[in-house]
Amino acid sequence: MSNLGLNAYRRVLSVPGASLFSATGLVARLPLSMESLGIVLLVVAQTGSYGLAGSLAAASTIANAVAAIVQGRFLDRVGQPRMLPPLIAVWALAVAGLVVSVDAEWARWTAFACAVVMGATLPPIGTCVRARWSHVVSDPRELQTAYALESVVDEAVFIAGPIVITVLATVWDPAAGMATMVVAGVGGTLFLAAQRSTSPPPHPRVEAAGDQPRMPWRTVVPLVVVAAALGGLFGSAEVATVAFAEERHAVGLTGMLLALWALGSLLAGILVGAVQIRRSLAFQVKADTFALMCGMAPLAFIEPVWLMAVALFIAGFAIAPGLIAALTLVQQSVPGARLSEGMAFVHTGLAAGVAPGAAFGGVVIDAADSSAAYLVSVACGLVAAAAAQALPHPSPIRQRSTGASEPLEP
């Protein structure tokens, strides 16, 4: 990478407190990539039921998607230092309750209750960290670099988390994997909450209706649809890749194939943060969703495993840039008093799309094969690209603090 690219990251990480809260956020968000898999490994080991395991994981995921917007709203109103500790404490108790209820063979409703509470109280650490970046960085291009950095962290978390909990669950004990997840989540979240100097100030609710900052729904709604469609793409592609490897008697390579997909996204995220993109954010979302759709199209026609590995790696390059542009667009469009809530809408869209995408992909696999399931991913990409076209015409960059900035090209 050129010195210019390295300097972009060096500048944002030199902001006082930034490197600390970003590193803390990496640890604190590990449960996001470990929770569902940890539930499956725990329940299957104790009961042998994949159906129950999948149902509990789905209950947790759905609860997380539903609660994310409410969490974001309260994070904006009361602030991260007050909101995060009680959330993570209840989450840890719910994890412990799930482990005990499954191990002791309590009534199934207790396990489902714990799974729902787990999902509903898992803090949105990624949103919290990005809100901190928005608070400490005023230059829009530096903020894009910061968001690119967090995208890289996201990909690293989703590569490392499943590996850690799988190794602990299979080599040691499923409960050990869940315990490690709790240690990372509780320790990282409490340490993040303790970093008050970089936390955005709370914005208490103003009773006068006329004083309420408005949510820019013309931008937020298309982005939520884009996010939901991308969630469907991710869910269906993951299921299709598992089936693809199984059909070719190479189940052991499933993790490698998905890791290469994530690696492509990670590298693209690094590149986005290292260069200055002159196009508007709305244009970037439109271009990246179209590129992702096109990147997924060849997968339905690939037979050799090695070629699929290459194709997934290349397709992954369109993931991170689109998500970075979408979240940066939220940051520039949504009032600061509702920033966490605005980001939560996008994350909720992503989470809400994964389960139906995976389910529909599974139905197609049962009826046909993995190749047909990849066409589901292409269809989701088409929906995302179409929804992106509804984004309003780009306008010059709006600063949250003093200082001028140049408008981007449409």
C-alpha cells in the first residue's frame, strides 16, 4: 500500500483515544460472530437436535434485529456509558441461563426465553464505535477511512469468532466456547463504556414536537431495503456454499471458501480507506450493489472447487465498499441526535434479511441444487441494486462541525 494510503489510516488512528476504542470494539463485538454458532454447537452437543439448535439461534437473531432500533434510540438519548453496562450484564445472565437450561434439560420455553433475551440485549458495538468515530472526526474523508477501518474489523471478527468458538466447543467443551464469548463481550463492552472522553454526548428527548430532529426517511428507507436485500444475499450464499462443498464431497473446505469471500471484502475495505473516492456516497452504493450482483452471477455456473474459491474471493471485493458507503451516507444524512438509531436501521435490515435468505436458499437447494441457490443470491443483489436507485440525488457533503469541505462529484 502507498504511503498516502498508510497516512490515511495513521491520521485517523492518531486522534486521541481513537485507537483504543477501535481496538476495544474489536474484542467487544466478537459475540456478534460467535453467538448463533455457539448456540448451535451447544444445543447439538447436549441434545443432538439440529432443529432445536437452529430454532434457538433464529430466535436470538430475530430478537437482535427487532431490538437494535430501540437500543440505538436509547443510546442516543442516555449515552453509551449509561446504556452499555446494564445491557451487557443482562446479556451475560441470559447466556448463562441458556447454558444451564440446555444442560439441565429444563422445559424448552426456558431456553427460548434465554435466547430471545440474549438477542435483545446484545449491545450494538459496531454502531457504538462508528458513532464515536463520528464524534471525534470531523473531516468527511477521514471519517470514510475510519468507517473502512471498522469494516475491516468487522470482517476480522467474522473470520476469527467462528474459528475460536468452534475449536473451543469441539476440542474442549461447548460451554467453554460460550464462556469465552461472555468474557470477550463483557470485558470489551465495559471497557468501551468506561472510555467517556470519546463517547458521543447524550441527546435527551425534547418534548416539543417541533424541536425533534427529523429522520431523513427518503435516504434511510432505501438504505434499509438495500441492507435487507444484502442480508438475504449473504444468508443464501452461505447456505449455497455449504451445499456446493457437500455436493463435491469437500465439506471440510466450506470454511475456507467462506473465509476467502470475507477476505476479499476485508481487502476491499482496506483499499477504500486508503484512497480518496471523488464520487458521491449515493453513487457508490448504487455502483457497489450492482457490482456485487454481477460478482455473484458466475457462481451458479461454476463446478471446480478451486474456481469457486477464486470467484468468491473476487465477489467479496464488492461487499465492504457498499456497506462503508451506506453507513457513511447515514452519518452524513441523519441528525447527530439520532445517529445510533439511524445506523441501527441499516444493521436491522441486514440482520432481518439473513434468515429468510438462508431459508429460501435451503428450499431451493432441496428442490434443485447449490447452483440454483446461488441464483437466489443474484436475485437479492438485483433487489439491492434496484432499491439503491431510489436514493435521493447526491448533495454536497454536510459537516457536523465547523470546517468546509468540497462537494463530491455526482
